[in-house]
Amino acid sequence: MSFLRRFILHSPKRYLVGLLLAAALVLVSLFIRGFDHLIYYVDSFGIAGGAVFLIGMLQLVSYWGAFDTFGYSFSSFRHKSRYEDLYEYTVKKQESRRVNELTFMPFIVVGLVFLLISLILRLMM
């Protein structure tokens, strides 16, 4: 159960945001292309799933610290920095990430579900 709790079971708010974002993308895509053919639904669910999945992956990269340099530079421009240098900033960020939950996982899960729906619809054709 700890695997499910750590990787899948997170804040319902994040799942709701991911689901609403994906549903909005599906509806926008269907309004643009039309509701007539099944291939439009396949495309819409694929676009929405891919977009939400990639948002989750971008959050994952940020969680691993890929954008720490930008965060440090912006914090040092606005006011006198609390950190002596980038290394100290990076170490503090890594320590704070250890205690945080994996907030990017709901977007990845919702994106994969929408991609799976797209695949199932494609196989029905």
C-alpha cells in the first residue's frame, strides 16, 4: 500500500485540476474539428492526454532541480538573497524536496489515462 500512497494516491485537488484541464482540451479540440467521426475523438483524447502528461513530466524535471539556476537568479535579482551562492540554494531546495510529496504524479496519471482512452478508441475503429 505504501507504493500506491507514495506514487498514485495524492491530493484530489491535483487530480481534479488535471482532469478538468484534459477535459477542456478534449472539448476545445472537438469543437474545432467536429463531433461527427470517431477519429476526432481519438485525436482529441490523444492531444489532451499528451499535453497533461507532458505538463506532469515538466513538473518532474522541475522537481529534480533542472530549473534551480533560474530560481536562484530570480531570487537574487528581486532582493538580497538569503543564500550565499547557487550551491547553498540547491542543497536547501533538495532538502525541502525530500519531505514533499510527488505533486507531479496526478498529472502523469491523468495524462496516461487519457492516452489509454485514445488507444482504446483507436482499436475500436
